[in-house]
Amino acid sequence: MSKRICPVCGIGALEKILTSITLSDPSGIEKTIEISEYKCPACEAEGDLFGENDRVIQDEYKKMRAEAVASMLEKFHSKKISLSAAERVLELPQRTLSKWKNKSMVPSASAALLIRYVNLFPWLLDVADNKFNPKNAQQMHVAAAMRDLCEMTKGSDVTSLSAGIVENLNNAVFYVNMEKGITQRSIMDTVTSASTGLMVHSGACEYSYET
């Protein structure tokens, strides 16, 4: 096979160099692929002189994205999320999620990001179902935090609990302090009381807890 001619100087016969690189996906998927680079002995130009590697890398990222989204959609069942209901709430065409799940269609980068958010925060579907009403969204945020808090304290021997909100001009930070030996009912009552102010706060909100 004849060697390719350098596109920079138009004289040198290029030397092809194969290099292995590892690509990573935010979900933890890693793939090692081989890319081609060239070196010209005449003008010493070096690198991806024909722009071939971008396509190879982007194609591999698409495969990784399809794999990651399919894996996340598999988890929807255990989280009691219906694909058809999610499609309705997110205003996606019918069977879109099924096609992503069986990898017969590759989601865009923005669509994959949406699925990552829903996988991480399933209650966002309720927010969407309520037409992104700010007050309802804050209540759902707090309710999700309460559920997580109770799950984290299951079987523990918490003895005292305090909760409250620290506000500044732009944020409301919802906090919970626990010591060993308190019942889950007390946790729910305390957190519900503390969250009342957060539900009517108009700015951004977040929550944290300390043990």
C-alpha cells in the first residue's frame, strides 16, 4: 500500500503512527480505542493531519452514551418508574425510551443528560408533571430529602434531632443535626416543621445533614 502524501508540504511520504487512548463516560464506562497520527519526514508536520480521529472518537462516545442510557433505563423498573409515564411527562414521542433502552436508537447528549438527572433524582418527573410549578417543586425537593433522611437513619439509635433553615440573599440551606436514638416519626415531624419556611422561599434551595 502506497504511503499518503503530507497535506502540509505536499512532498513527504507520511509515516503512520497508531496510538491507544482511553475514553471515559460520566457514568464510569471506559473504552480504549486506537487512533492514527502521521509524521512527515520532509516538513516534520505531525498529528491527525487528515482530521480522521475526531470522527472515530465521536462515534465511540455515541456508543458509550447509548450503553450508559440503556443501563440507567434498566434501573427505572426498580425505582418504580414507568417508561410510558416518563415519556408522557417529558413530552417524548411514544417508545422513545424503549428504543434507547434496547439501543436501537442513540440519544443525543442533551437527552442523555436528562436521563442522568431523572436517574439521580426520580422526583424530577413529579416536578415536570406539575408543570414545573416553583412552590410544588420545592415541596417535592424537601419531601425527597425527608425520605432519604429516614432511609439513612433506619435502624440507627438517634437520641436527639434539630433541623432548620439558614437563609441569605440568594439561597436557603436546609439542615438537620442528629444524635443517636430518635424515632423516625420524630424525624419526620422535626423535618416537616423546619421545611415550612423552605417551601415558600423563592430563591434556590438545597439541603444537607450532619450526624
